[in-house]
Amino acid sequence: MRNILKKIGGIWKTDGQEGFKTPKEVEKVFKLMFKDLTIGVLYVNDGIWEFQYSPEFKSQNILKPLPDFPDLSKKYSSEELYPFFVQRIPSDSQPKVMEVIKEEKIDQNNEVALLERFGKFSTNNPFKLTIN
């Protein structure tokens, strides 16, 4: 069953994700892919998340823009990880997820580390998230 997104203090999180934080000292670049097509780039630096569509995606007409990012020309910026990407991180209430977090010594509140470890695939969509 899919977790239901809840609005917590203006931030969209699912059950078990309320404590997620974006560390300010982390810089990371993720690429969102559909097969061989780069949809866009998700970038985090100094605690700010940015998403922008790739020129390749903008020039195609098969896939529509993602609901969280309707404007192809806009560079989106937020202090919070966007719901589209938050839903790629499983809840730590799942025993197997907690087992991986403990074994790999991942900070269970660091959403950058969690997205890097668990975000490659999602049951919610056919896209792949890679680290650039």
C-alpha cells in the first residue's frame, strides 16, 4: 500500500519521513532518466535543492512534464526535497530498510544519503535516478 503524503509544517513527507533533513555541507548531482532520455537534473548544494529539465527532454514531445515541475523552462529551487523525489525514499518503519541503514551506517535523517542509497528506482514511476 502506498504511503499517504502529509503536510507537516508546510513540508510534504510520508509516515516515517518527518525527521528527514538536508545537510548544508553536502553537494550532490542526480540525473533523472527514462530509458536513454535524461529528463532533468536534481542538484543539492548548501541545503538547497534545484531541479531543471534537460535540453534533451525539452526538445522531445513524447513525455509530459512531471506534475511537481510543470514549467519546462523554469529552474525550480527549494529548501525541501520535492515530493516527487521524497516518495523514492522508503519509510524507515520497514525492517529491511532499517537493516540496510544500520549495516551501511547511513544517517537515517539525511535525505541526501537516503535518496542516494534508495532512490534509484521507485514503484511509483518508471524513471531511474542516478548519481552524476
